Amino acid sequence: MQVLIVYAFIAGTVAGTYWATIAPVCAEVVGLKDLPAALSITLLNLVLPDTFAEPIVLEITDHTGKYLGAQLFVGFAYIAAAMCLLFLKAWKIGDLERLAELEAKSVNTLSPTPSAEDAEISRLEEGRVNTGSSFMKRLIMCRKV
């Protein structure tokens, strides 16, 4: 009974945050112009897992006769979702670092003739130059995005 209470407390505090934060997170990632399309694609991607998760768990439970397999299935699904969010955070930190680099470079270039710095800025804008910290460092970085 105590385990169920602990689970209810932990799951209850975070379960509803998805529905409250999905629109702002999508707006931050894709911008307001593409928000309706991003939300519809995101919610459409939820159809398959929501449709097949219960039959998968029921089959696991029927074959084993215990709930351990179902619990492991759900646990690994949450771990996979957390890894996706971790990669999204690392990407967003890198994107913010790249934008800060672009702003710093564009303030310094006011000459009408193209220079080496202008070429570097155009490469940065195209995303071909890696700026800032490495991807692995951004994965573990504790920074608000």
C-alpha cells in the first residue's frame, strides 16, 4: 500500500504536466508560425502508442502471469521518453549558443564589403560550423532553456 501511495504522489505531480506544457514547448521549438502543424503532428504521434500500449501490456501479462513484464515495459517507455527530452534540451542549448554567437558576430560586422567574418557568419547561419560546447557536454549541462 505504501508503494502505491508513493507512486500516486510521484505520478500525480508530473502526469498532467505534458498537457499543460506541450503547446509552449512546441512553440519554443518550431515557432508560432508552425505551431498548429507541430501540435497536430505531435498529437497524431500519440495515437499509435495509445492504441497499442494496452494490448501489448495485456499480452505480456497473459504470457507471464505476472505484472513485472508490464511494469518493465512501461518503465522502459518512460526512460525512452526522458532520453528524447534530454536530447531535445541538448539541441536547444546548442541552438541558443549558436544564436548568441551569430548576434555577437553580426554586431561587429558593419562594413559594406564582405569580409572573412561575413563568410563565417553565413556558414554559422547555415549550421555547418559547430559552436559552443560539445553535444555530450550539453546533455549533462544544468541550464534553463
